[in-house]
Amino acid sequence: MACPICGHATTEEYAPFCNARCQLIDLGHWIDGTYRLPSDEENPDGPVSHPLFLDKPLEEQPIDD
């Protein structure tokens, strides 16, 4: 079976991926919204807001001392 991220052979330890790097890349795709499950429902509260999902690039975020 091929790793869905890079195409290399999978390993039992990281299946269905070939290594930890490809696992993390896949997780990142879910977190950043590259992968999403289709839905006809709209969020009644509007877009999801969370401190990890910044509205501005990190360089533009204020630093609290």
C-alpha cells in the first residue's frame, strides 16, 4: 500500500503513512481546512473563532509582555 502523502510504501508503525512526517502533514491538512467533510448545514454561530486560527499573519499579531 502506498502512503497517501508521498507515495512511498507504508510501514506498520505509521500505517496508512510511511513515517511520522507524512502523518503530521496529513494532520495539518485537516487542521488548516485543506481536507473537510462536505455539509449542507451552515454554522448558526458564524465562522469558527479560536486563538489558534489567527486572523492576521503571526508577524502582525501584537506581543503582550
